[in-house]
Amino acid sequence: MKKNLFLVVSAVFFAVCTFKASAQNITFEGIWEANGKDRSVSINIEDRRNSTNLSNKFMDALVNARFYKGDSNYLRLAPEDKKSFIQLRHN
């Protein structure tokens, strides 16, 4: 049975390939890179201090993402095997 985990995250992705995010009383930031031709993505998180078990799972999903799909309303990030994904929604 699939288990859906929900975590409220506020994130800002900047055009200069950096991002800042906050979730469950923690903040984290990192760098990202994407290729529009093959929809590949690479995300690195620079600091995980004070993270919780759930926020660690979310950050692992970000770091393990290799492909993306989306539009102006959502962004899906999937690992290499594409058997799962995390979805971010524009608010």
C-alpha cells in the first residue's frame, strides 16, 4: 500500500539556481540545476541542521530527484526509477 506523506513547505526557487525553504520550524537552502531538453534535475541541500524525520524524508526526495515534470501550477520531481514522485504546488 502506498503511503502519502504531507509536509507544508514554503520554498522560493531563484533564477540564479539557488533556493530557500522552510518546513516544521526548520529552514534549509541549496542549489538546483535543470535541463529543459531531457527534463533532468539536480538538487543539493547545503545544511540539514535541526531537521525532523519527516523533513529529512522530504529533503531526501529532493536530493534523489533526477527528473521533473510540471506547469505553472505544480512541479513533480521523480528519482531515477520514476516509480515515485513528490509534487510541489504553486500557491
